[in-house]
Amino acid sequence: MSVAKRNVQVEFSGAVDLNFQQAAAVNAISVATQIITSLAAGTNTITVPVVSGLVCTAITIVPPSANTIGITLKGISGDTGIALNLTDPSTIAVTTTTASIILVNASTTTAIKPVIIIFS
């Protein structure tokens, strides 16, 4: 059975020195699945993997390192959404009942520039 351990670490140096780390609760029954996908222009519904007895508590979206295409995260199609950083990964904690997320892509990404989605 998969176990997911997530940590968030923020580190600043310069005018302000700060190092902050926060561990999320361990998900002892994680789906621990990674999907590498190309996104079509427009709405892309990403289904959370369903595995009997396992649950997802977080979703991490990793755009291509040289991405120039806008990606918006939505919960439902009518949602305004949140514009994601073009190249930085984004992690969102979700309830165990989350069935899918929507990624709206400004234009098509190709297999050369896939988006990695990690369910944990």
C-alpha cells in the first residue's frame, strides 16, 4: 500500500532571512499516482484515480520547465479559477471526496512539453 508524505518548505535569503517548513498529515492510504499528459486548448478534466480503499488528499501540478502557456486550475467548469504559475509546481490539498479537477489551457501543450500531475 502507498504512503504519501508531503512537506512545504519556504526559504528566503537577502533582505529577510526565513526558513519555514510545514509537514502535511501523512496519507497512509494514498493513491500515489503520477499522470504525464499533454493538455488540449481549453477545458481538460483530470479525474482523480480511483483505487479501492485508497484516497487522494493532495494534487500537485508540475508544468513543463520552459512553459509559456497559461494554465488555470478550476474546481468546476463555471468557476473563474486560479491562474497557475507558468513553470513552478503547485500543490493543493483536497478532500478525500474530490473526484476531478479542471485545467484550462490557453493553447495545446504537446508531448514534448507534458504536464505532470501527481495524486498523493
